[in-house]
Amino acid sequence: MSLPQALPRPLVSQVGGHPGIVESEDGSLIIKSCLPVEREFYGQIASDVRLAALRPHVPIYYGTLQLQGAIRGGRLVSSDVTATPKDEIFILRATHSIVLENLAHNFKRPNVMDVKLGTVLYSEDADEAKRQRMIVKARETTSLETGIRFVGCQVFDPSQGVTVTTPKEYGRSLKVSELPLSMVKFFPSTSINDKSLMLAVIDGIIDQVQQIKAVLSTIEMRLAGGSILVVWEGDEAALAEGLIDRQRRQNEDRVEQEEEGSEDEDDLPQESEVENKPSDVYDVKLIDFARARLLPGGGPDQGVLFGLETMMKILRGRRAELVAESE
């Protein structure tokens, strides 16, 4: 896969991960350098029947791309450059990157949150030094006790007309008792006037997290270092319109199923149906598979399942707070 030189630019909606992730000129694709393990796992998701149920819950994978040079001013320039302190410059190594859909692309004002999953942050083939570093990291953050760590988020502030970013340093500093504050950051009371809209979004996100948990509970794999990415519409008018459209589509689907007869609940959607699903006003996807692998006979990743349960718990807690504020 190849792209013209003018296309890549720094990813606007990045709230976690390593710096240097870029997006295509129209914002529909992200280009991320990665280890061979992650590239291979995305390919495995697309081809391995054992991972078929996971496909609707990960970004669409388009293949690989090789970039070399640097991003400056939104353009790909020669790697033979000198940067001044004022330059916004991202070096792209001569390596194959993966090309994925940009989950935030179809949102007018995307609110984005990255949450690290699991109680174990190292892969089983990690050396002893790295194991110890990751054990300490899990213990010193909320990962070990809760199965999640708030990485960061960005939320549109309508009163100022700007997007406010909460950096990863904030998430690392949180104590277990303070973890619910991350949901206050991501669902601030002042961001949407009609609280029923935000409640509908939280309900939908909880439902999607539950679906992901149900799928992962059936797959024997390890997802060390994996994350869950949540996006919801921060523009109130677009959010209201989108929720109405979502309800309309659900009603049409229900009528169609009634006319054609009930569908077998065990049937998986075809890949084309997943990819052609209309854009929504919220979305939840698993990302970051640098240490992911199937583990036949090892059972599901209990630390990740624990983290997803924790996430649903604090989402429900934030929902209850918003309901109380509205009374």
C-alpha cells in the first residue's frame, strides 16, 4: 500500500500510545509503526476463525505501508532534516506500519478516551528485567488492583470552543479510590446541556463494553498491554441528531428481522456487514496488540475481563452521578 508524500500528518485525536502516529490527509486512516507481532495479530484477526467474533470490536485493518522521513507542517519531508525547538516534527523510521481506520474521523467533535486493560502488562516471553518493570508499573498505578489504567482523554469544551486534553501523567497519578474521577473528566457535566443525551451515550458504551467482555471470555488468548478506545460525539446538535438516527436504524432493523424471521443468535455478522455499518455517535474498540497472542488451553485473559468489569462499574457510577445532578 502506498500514499502520496503530502498525505501523512500528526494524528489529531491521539491520547495514548507512542508519539509519531500519523493520519491520512482526509483523516480517515491512521498509520502506526509497530512490531511484527502486532502486524501479524491484525492479520490473524482477519483470517483466523478463532478470532472471528473479535472482528467487529477492533478497528478495520487495511494492511501495511512503508514510510520513511519526517512529518513537518503536515507534510512528509526528507529524513535529512534539522529541527529547531519550535518545529513540530515527527520522525518516521524506514519500517512497515499498519494502516487502520481512524475511529474518530466521522465525529464532528470527537471525545476520545484510552484505557489500558489487564493486571499483567508484560508478555509471557518478556525477559526478567522487563517483567519486573511491568510488575512495578502495574503495582504503582491502578492496573494491578482494578485491571485498568486511565491513559488519557480529549473532550470538547463548548463554552470555550476548544478541545481539552488530559495527559497520561494524570492517569498514572490516580489512586484506586480516584479512578472514578477519570469518568468525570470524560463525561463532564458542562459539556452537554441535555443530560439525557449523555446518559444514552453512557448506556450504549456500557453495552459495547459488555459485548467485548462476552467475546473475550470465549477466546483463549493474552492481551497484555492492550487498550480499549472510546469515542463519543461532543457536539450536542450532532449527538442529538445521531441518537435519533441510531434509533431509526434500530427500528428498521427490528422490522426487517420480524419480516424475515428471527435470526439465530449464534450467527456472526459477515465482515462486509460490519464494515458497512453506518457511522455512530459513540464507538468502543480494542486496540494495541503488540503483546497479544492466542494461547490454546490457557483460557481467557482474566485480568482483562476483570478490567472490563471495573470499567463498566465506574461508567455506571458516573451515570448515577449525572442522574442525581439532574434531579
